[in-house]
Amino acid sequence: MKKLLIANRGEIARRIIRTAHAMGIETVAVYSDADAGALHVREATQAVHIGPAPAAESYLDSAKLLGAAARSGADAVHPGYGFLSENADFADAVRDAGLIFVGPPAAAMRAMGLKDGAKALMKKAGVPTTPGYQGDDQSLVRLERAAAQIGFPLLIKAVAGGGGKGMRAVDTKAEFAEALLAAQREAGRAFGNDGVLLEKLIARPRHVEVQVFADAAGNVVHLFERDCSLQRRHQKVIEEAPAPGLSDRLRHILGVAACAAATAIDYEGAGTVEFILDLDAVDENGDPAFYFMEMNTRLQVEHPVTEAITGFDLVEWQLRVARGEMLPANQTNIVATGHAVEARLYAEDPDNGFLPSTGVLSRVRFPGTARFVNGGIASPRIDSGVETGSEISVFYDPMIAKVIAYGPDRSRAIDALVAALDGCIIDGVRTNRAFLARLIDHPAFRAAEIDTGFIARHADDLAPPVGVSDDSVVVAALATAPVTPPAPTMFERLGGWRLNLPVPRYVDLFKPDGERVALTVDGDRIEGMAAPLTATGRFLDDIRFEADIGGRLVHAIVIRGEGSIEVRIAGRADTLSLRAPRIAGIEPGGDGRVLAPMPGRVLALDVAVGTAVDAGDRLLVLEAMKMEHRLVAKVAGKVSAVHVAEGDQVGDGMLLVEIEGLAA
């Protein structure tokens, strides 16, 4: 294998390029009109144009892909995932052209390509399958009779394809016929095959899958399991490895069953055997019943979490097996260490039914990248195919990145992923970033109380929080007010000297509902909240902020924009608008707040609450440095608050009088 053509695009193409180059293999990228400037095109050894933007005219056109391989001199093809990765005819065509196909034999793909045939094979191999019907007779009468035998609720599933298409849950006999017709129509449109099977509906299922690998010599191993239970509309959202809460006994049985499935079809390469765990059917050992669901005959989107806990590069394994080598490790050499969690960051709008969001990415920033080494990483791993200036178009999947975090245990892996998601800055489209952070930070997820109904069940908790948190307000104030305010010195203002005292800083923050929060930051004391508190903060870099709020250490991401500031803390995101900080002694800008220009004593007070004033009216006289200073109103209005009395000593920048009447 000298030159590898990658019949895919985006992040998976970049992922394959990275490993191939590390192994000394040249790469050929293919691209449509829409991807002419894409990262995977620039990073490959060479690139070949294959047609217009629609996938059917480019990435799904096997003739164009094989033509690109011939023109570039490639001797192997890696299909990635999606597109033609599980198309047995494409695998045959690649091999018929004398090229290496980086994937399983076409016969194995066909054996697992239809769910009904796959279930029959698994039964024969002794792998448990969900009770149901997967016969050839697809008449309404036969399917109704099978449904009655299985009992309700049940699941109608298309025998071809996946992704939830052609799938319907049916609760009663009266609903069955209509649901069946709808499932068949959808399956026919999506896969060109309207065949369905029926299965017992598991009320509380967990989706657990096992990564398997096999070589041409008949060696088969598993690389442990992953939990993919957090799904929305049958699409995976969060994946983790190992699956939490399983007994060692059940982990072993799942691994053995997955290897038996691969052996039964003479498998080669990377594959994933997917199981359903029935949480309502627990045996005497406390383990839930499990059933074979399907086998994906390719590399999975979520393979990085397996790489994280094992330390193995699964793409490297694919390439070695494809060129005839034996597996790089046997079962006893494969050990799981720590925990990894992956989130799929999509360009979609969670507040609008998760509809895809298209547009040009005006800013893309990820919180650092790292490769997994020996089961551990120093920073999050980001697998992405986009950069600033990339376009999320209508033609392809709207994934922006896979964000993966590793930790010595599940709790710390989750902490790392929340922080990593908080550190992702994507401008130009709506994303599910905040939703993902709330999802993995949910107490029930942290407690591993998970099944495929998790997102729907906790929908209210996962909605954007109402209001703005006090921590966000404090962090915004600390991050906005300058640490060393450029205030005139006392000497500059009065021709004399001043005591070396901290200069208070003044920050106005406006919540989304328009409420103004006027804060005074005086040293480590913050006034303007419900109660005064002590807080200090500092930027660790241009966005990472660390604050000590009343003795609590708070880590935040602070993103400063045009007239606004976004604060992300533990998965929560609050945005406040702001005005430039006002420094003691500098004109407040006509907002009705009258501040002491220096330390002194109130010699005379001319107004009270309710007094009407015009701009220029005297409010009070301040005695300082043996001089009298007249403080006048800068705006017309009514005095709303007086914070001093005659004879009071005041500090530099202290709020003395407030006038309302003009918009702030």
C-alpha cells in the first residue's frame, strides 16, 4: 500500500490522512465543487475533483471515485464512514479494479446489510436476538399476525439502512396498520427497499456496542464496549467508553458475543456489533438482558473514545489488516484504562427543533488539540473538518467537530468535556454546543442513569436556563473592568499628591431582558449585587478566566464581542451587553450617577430623594485637600437615590447621588 485514496470528506478524511502519513503512505483526497478549499484537500498528498456539490454526483458516484483512483495512481481505497462505506457493490468494484479496499469482504457486508438476514445469522451463531419477526412474507395479514404474537408495544424497523428511517414504535393493535404503511413508504424512499421486521419494544433500552477487529488469518478480538444511549431521533449525540455501570461478567459476555458475530461471517477489519440492553429484564446476577441489534461493517464515528482507553490507533489497524498483516495485538494485550467521552458538535439550532443551521463560519476556535498516547491525553482531542471561513452547506452532514475528552475516571472525563465544549467558539451558525454541555453536566448523566429516552425525559432540564447567573455577572464585571484603570492621578487632577489607594471601577451590565446591573469593583469587594461580596479574577489566556468568588474557585470562558460579553461556566452560557467601564474621576457619560472625584468630606448637600434637577444644578459640595469642589448634575431628571449625608467621609469614586430621567 503506497498511495491511499480516501473516498470521503471532512473530519474522517483528515483523520485517515493523519494516520496514513504517519505510516509513510501517500494520500489522495477527492472533492466536490463545494469542498474545493476544504482542509482535507489541502492536507492530502494530492487531490482530485470528482464533480458537483450534491453527494449523488460526487461522493456517492463509484465510477468517479474509481476514475480518481486510476488517474492518481492510488493502489488502495478507504471509504471512511457514511457515503459508500457499507456498500458491498462498491467494495467489489474497488477489488475488481485491482485495488485494496480498506474494509471487510463484500460477502460480510452483505450478510450484515439487511437486519432480518443478520438476525437470522446471529441466532445460528448463538448470539441473543430481540424477540420478533423477520420473515419474507411482508403482507399486512402476516405482519399483523406476527405483531399479535409478539405483543404490544413493538417496533417496526426497515430491514435496510439505519439512522431511524423506516422505524416506528407502535403501542396498540389499532395503530399498527397505519404505522406499518408509513414505515414501508419511508424505507422505500430512503433505501430502495420497503421490507421491514418487527421486534419487541424494549421500554428502557441502553445502546451498548462492542468494537471488534479481525484479520485474514481468522484472528478476532474486541476492544471493549461503548455506550451510545444518549440519542435524539435515533441519532447518537454522546458516546463514551467503557460503558458505565456494567458488571465485569456482562462486559466479558458482550465481548465474547461480538467476537462470535464477527467469526460467523468471516469478518475482516474494523466492525461494531451493537446490542440493546433491557433494563427492565434483570437476571439473578443483576445484569440486564441483551440482544443483538445490528453490525456496522466500517469504522464508527465514535471510534476515538475506544482509541482513548486502549491507546491503539484504529485507522492504523485498518490499514495493516487491509494490506494483509495480522492484528497488531491479541486479546490479552488489549487493556482499557481510564474513561473517554465524545460529543458531536453540530451546526443546528436547539431552540428551533434542532434544524440544521447553514452559513459561513466567521470564527472557529477549539480549545487545543492532542493525540491520544498510551491511553491518556493532556488536552481535549478535536476531530474536525472545518476552519474559519468554511461553509456549512445544505449538501452534507452539518457536523462541525467531534469533541473528545479523556480522564482517569468517568467524573473527570465529563469535567474535561464540559470544559472543552465551553472552550469551543463557533460564529456564523447556530450550534448545539451549549445543549451538549448541559446534557453531559446533567446530574442524572453524571450518575449514569441513562437509557435511550434520556434526552426526551429530561427535555425541560436541558432547555436553555432562564435569566443570568450571579456568577456570570461577577465574572463579567471582573473581566470587563480594567485591572489597572487609566484614571488621572490625584496629582494630575488637583496639582497635588494622593494616597496610594485602589481606584474603584464601575461597570454597567445589561441582561437580555434589559435589566441593568450597576456594579462597583473596589479592590476585591463588589457592590451592586443582592449583597456585597469579595471576588477576584484573572485571565489565564485570552478567553480562559479564573475567579475566586467568596472563596469559591470558578473557571469560566469569557468571550468578548462588540458591546457584549459571553460568560460560560460549567456548561451554562450567559450573554450580557455592556458599556465601557467608567473610572472614578472620569466623566460618567451623563447616565445620572454622580461619583466622588477624590476622597473627602461632604460639606453641603443640596438635594434629597425626589428633587427635580436640571443639568448643571449643584448637588453637593465636597471638601478635599482644603478645597471645596462643587458637584453638579450632568443630566436632567429626578434624584432617585442619595447615598451620603452632610459630614460623611467618602472614598475616591464612591457613588454619591443617582438621578433618573434619561435612558441609561
